[in-house]
Amino acid sequence: MDDGFHFKICNGTTSVWYEPWLLKDPLCHLVSFVQIQDIDFQIQDIITRDGGNLQNVYTILPQDVRSKILETTAHLVDDVTDN
């Protein structure tokens, strides 16, 4: 993100597609469409402390976005919301 601010993943309940958690814009703006199987995905569904896991993602992502997700790690904290 720009302007010195960045998204902090805490409990991972933020929508993967409809919130700007990885880039300045939501990921739904970068794909032709979100597959129905993926609509309810939350960050916790694809990000772990070992990195991103896109094995269960059916939506076709641009390669640069795929790479950024796979490089992203998080230690999820249950009692703190994403911000």
C-alpha cells in the first residue's frame, strides 16, 4: 500500500476479493470474475505463517498477484481483527 500505511493481517477474516488487503485495490478489480467457489474466501483461507496457499483457488489470478500472495506470510491472531 502507499502513503506509509499498510494492511495488518490479524485474525484473517477479511475478504480475499472485496477488501484492499494485498494491494491498493481489491483483488476483484484485477480479475475478469471471481469463481463462485471462491467468493467467501477469507485471508485465513489462503495465507499461513509458511506463505500463501492457492491450491483451492479456482479464480484465475494475474501472475504478479499470485506471486505476491505466495510470498505473503502471517501469524494469525484470533482475538484481533484485521486492520
